[in-house]
Amino acid sequence: MLTFSSDGTFFRSGDTHPTLSGGHGAWKQVGPESFEATYIAFRFDESQKWIGSTKTSLRIKLGSKPNEFTGTAKSMTRDLDDKELRVGESNLQGRRIEVAPQ
């Protein structure tokens, strides 16, 4: 789940706890319907010892339907000395959570 705040801050949560923390970062608009964001999350081993971080950069484009988006994510896994261990890329697709009527 991704949360973009109006002040340019960013939060990411997911289902990888306890081996990856939530992510905190920033975002900015780079075009009429495109955005970039970067966040950092801490990595832990199975005994919950801190072993490094993951820095992820996102490129997001608003979709043709309201409240939908597509994009790409480039993640860099780093050790405790901030040495890059590996890089990965993936595609993103999502939609905004809407308020449900009672």
C-alpha cells in the first residue's frame, strides 16, 4: 500500500514484516500526469537482526480511468555499509482506495 501526502511525504506498507520495515520517503510531480517517488525501508534477517536497507525509486503515471495508475519500481538492496548488493525492477499497477458509503 502506498500513501502520498500533500506535503510531498510518502509511506509504503506491505506484507513483508518482520523482514522489511515500512518505507518512508518523498514524492514529486514531474509532468501533467506523472510522478516520481523514492523511499527507504530497513531489512531484517529471520531473527529480526538489522542487516541493511532497500532504496526504491518509483515512476508513476496516472491511468486512463480515474483513480488508477501504472508505473515501474527500481529497488536497490544495500548492506549495513550502504554497499549495493543487487538491483531489481518491477511493474506497478494500482488504484486509489475510495470512501465506501455506509
